[in-house]
Amino acid sequence: MSLIDYAQFGVAIVAIAAIVMIVKAFLKSIKEKDEQFTDVIKNHLQHDIESRSQLEKSHQRLADMIEQLIHWLDHNNCNKYEKHN
């Protein structure tokens, strides 16, 4: 092989190495973005679960208060009805 052949071979090796490095950097960047997106989704789901839990507790307290109000109204209406008769 001549010196020119070796030079062309060297250039080809450098070009392949550059392509490999670019592909690796691209894949690393995609992996980092995927991890960030996964973290955002996990965070969103956690907040959604907490929000739904608080909403469930709020609904239960509201239902309890409505039951107490109905009981109070029934009790007071019965007393008024009995006093008028």
C-alpha cells in the first residue's frame, strides 16, 4: 500500500470515529430528555394523586356536613311542628 492509501484509510477512520461520536452524543441527549420527561410525568401523577385524595376528603366532609344539616333541620322542624299542635 502506498502512503496515499494509508492517508485515505486514516481519513476514513477519523470520519467514522466522528460519526460514532456524534451519534453517541445524540443518543445521550435523547436519553437525558427522556429522563427529564419521565420525571415531569411522575411529578404530575404524584400531584394528581395528592389532589384527588384531598378532593375525596373534602367531598366526605361536605357529605357529613350535609347529613348533620339535614338532621338538624329535621330535629328543628319536628320541634316547631309539635309546638304548633
